[in-house]
Amino acid sequence: MSRFLPALLFPQEASCHLCGRAIGRDGSILCSACAAALRALRIPARDAFVLHQPLGACISAYYHEGEARRLCHLLKFRQDAAAARPLAEGMAEALALSGLAGAFDGVAVVPLHPARLRERGYNQAALLARDVCGHTGLPLWEDALIRARHGASQVTRSREERLASLTGAFEAHGAQAAGKRVLLIDDVLATGATAVSCAQALLDAGAERVCLLTACRP
Ligand SMILES: [Zn+2]
């Protein structure tokens, strides 16, 4: 018998993905307290932009702290795909508040390393992108970028070392990128090295402009 069958026969109360408190079945994955705590981590519109050349702009929805950081962790390391939803809601709002919502032709995602994709079963950036596209109506170009080669672990590297190792790490699909204004999506903006490398690949393939939208940044 499927181990899922008892849950289907005897549905339990939905519970908040962060604190476990019982919640209604209205599609939300957070209780009202956790949703409010997440909202408090929204980056004010005036601070939501940072610049990493050659990216036109980088917009982030939440500070990478508390509930926002924990949702990213659930999404990346605990196979909790639903954790993308409240993060993507914030991303769509941040995009709307930036005044740039109408400035893109489509959405590309930072590709996941194939080994990570096998391990996780999904690309967290693609899940965020799907939800953002659902909110904004922008088309999703999920295969616009691919990983060109295996990169070593980046955990201990400096930004310069990472940039050097990432040069040429991504390839863009020219037919999708050429002449287009691309909104690139990732979960967390850290040093910006990965996003810069992706943006460069898209620009090399003829993209007119590339901006970044992430769920979180420090
Ligand atoms: Zn909660």
C-alpha cells in the first residue's frame, strides 16, 4: 500500500510550513503570524535595487534572514517545493513596485548543476520563475540558459575567483535571447557572480538587456 494512502483517506489539518501551527486550507502555506513576520522582511522599494554590471538592475524581495531565509532553505534543501509560493509572491510585488514590470519580454532562470537537479528533483529558481510568470503574465524561457561545464565548489572562493571560474560557465540559447529584454530569476543574490555570468552569456547571445530578480539578498 502506498505510504501516501493513509494521508489521502484521513486528510489532516494543513499546517504552517515554518512553525507547524494548524492553518486553513486556503492555499497558503504559512500561518498569519509567519506570513506577517515574512512581510516584515520585505526590502523597501527604495532599497530593493542594487547594481552588478552588466546587469541592468538587481531587484530582491526579502532580506535573507529569519522566515525568508528559512523558506529558501526549505525550498533548496528540504524538497519543499511549495515554499516557492510566498517567496514568488514577494518577488512579483517587488517587481511591480520597481516600476519595471512592463520592461521585459520574458523570464530566464539560473540553471542548476545537473548533479544538484538529480538530487533535488527540481530547480528552485525555475519554481520561483514559474510562480512569478503566473503573477506577471511574462513568458518563461526555462531553457534559455544552460550550464556549459562543471564548476568546482564555490563555497570558499573570493568573488574574483568565483567570477573567473564562472566565465564561460553558462551558455545562452541565442534564438530565445536575441533582441530580448530578459528578466533573470534566482533564489538568493549573494556576491552576484553567478548572475553576472548568466547575464553575460545572455548578452553575448544578443539579449538587449538583462536584469535580475531574486527572492532574497543579504
Ligand atoms: Zn507559522
